Amino acid sequence: MPATPLYCACPRRLDAARLLSQRFALPLLEQRPQQGYWLELGEERLELLTTGKHGAVYAEFVEGAAKHRREQGGGRGQPVAKAIGLKGAKELPYVVDATAGLGRDSFVLAGLGCRVTLVERSPVAAALLADALERAAGHPDTADIAARMQLVHASSIAWLAALSEAERPDVVFVDPMFPDTDKKSAAAKKDMQAFQQVIGDDQDSAALLQAAIAAAKNRVVVKRPRLGAAIEGVKPSAVLDGKSTRFDLYVIKALHPVQG
Ligand SMILES: C[S@@+](CC[C@H](N)C(=O)[O-])C[C@H]1O[C@@H](n2cnc3c(N)ncnc32)[C@H](O)[C@@H]1O
């Protein structure tokens, strides 16, 4: 993937643009591009833009769908909460979201009280996340949730493998971009197609699943479209079906039963 450039449309925020450019290795432009995709830092937020027909793509934890989810989300009874093992849990698990994307799943989990590390390898997605987290940290409705979310810009396969025993998460959450048709129809919204164009499909999900299973203390949860194929390799130990989404669970105790 060629590097996606960054343009600052708000002179007042040029220093913030320089910091983003350095942190995520995004080439900083002096003029708005005439074609292709670019990140644009405006008065309010960072957005992924294109000259084509797609709308702006950005991560958002304060307004819109995130606000709705915060207020009407369904608490510990919702499928993702059950999938990570929250229902009936005495202690909230520490979760690593190994495919953070635009952070929607991480935000739900942090909203339920979990500490979440968001690992994202794409500089574009990571920059959008950093911007949304900063905005969420500065808003009274979301500051406490944002405080439980930590962003790491890295490939999860290497990052998980490098964790010490004390750093191992209870749960690793995985939601890769599959190169199959079901995900494309799920991404039918034009703006999400833009995101997929820039980031590309994830071709190494099997290796990520292996790394996740090796790192997780309790379980790995893989999010899939309801009828999508499971990640190749290890068979899930349980499956949780939702309306449009399925969660494949890899329960560590079931995968590695203690002998004796
Ligand atoms: C389908 S999106 C995840 C959407 C996310 N669950 C959400 O709620 O917004 C997949 C994301 O995982 C990232 N990704 C895939 N494999 C990864 C890896 N091995 N390490 C880090 N990020 C990865 C991709 O760059 C992409 O942004």
C-alpha cells in the first residue's frame, strides 16, 4: 500500500498535524491533493477523504452511533459482552483488540468497563484512532471510557509475541478484514469501502490467530459475519451466533486441557 498523505486544512492546527505526521509516518502535504486518498486535519477532527464519491471516514467515540451505543447498548447482555466472557464474571477482563480498525468494538468493551489495548498496524487507521481518542478524552461523557483505552501502532502478531508473562491479556479480540464477499457486502456503505481500499484485506489472519491463542490467558474471540468462514487452522471451541455477526470462541482451557 502506498503511504497515505496528510494535509492540514486548519492553519491553527499545523503543530498537531506535524505530530501526527511524525508518529504515524504520514507524508505532510502543503496543498490538498487533487486525486486519490488523503487524511485531512480540520478544525474539529481528522478524516480520510477522497475526490471520489465516498464520504469522509473518521473514528468517533463521542457523537452519532457511539453515543447511541453508549446510551442504549444493552450492557453485559449484548453478544460481544457474552463473547468475551463478561456475563457473570467477577472481575472485568483485560482485553487486547488485535485488529482495532476504527475502534468501535474496543469502545463497546471499554464502555462495559474493560481495560482495552487497541493494536492497529495501518498508519491511517491508527491516526484516525489517535484523533478520536483525544477528542473522547476531552469530553465529559467519554473521558472515563477513553481512559481505559490505550492505542498501540504495531502489528499484533509481533506485538503479542513480545509480551511478558505479566503483560498477557485475559482476552484477545480479533476482527480481520477478510478478502471474501460477505465482508464486501457488509462494507457496502461507500465510506467504509474507502477505508477498505486504503487498508486492504488482511491476508495473515491464520498467523494472527496463532499469536492470539499463544498470548491470551483465557480466550480468543474472533468476530465474523454470521455466514463467513472461520479463520483457517485451529477449530473454535464454541460459537456464539448473533443477528448478523458470529463470534468464534477459542477457549484456552479447552484448547490446552491440563493433563493429570
Ligand atoms: C475489520 S477492521 C476492524 C474493525 C474494528 N473491529 C472496529 O470495530 O472498528 C480490521 C482492522 O485490523 C487491522 N489489522 C489486521 N491485522 C492486523 C494485525 N496483524 N495487527 C494489527 N492490526 C491488524 C487492519 O489494519 C484493520 O484496520
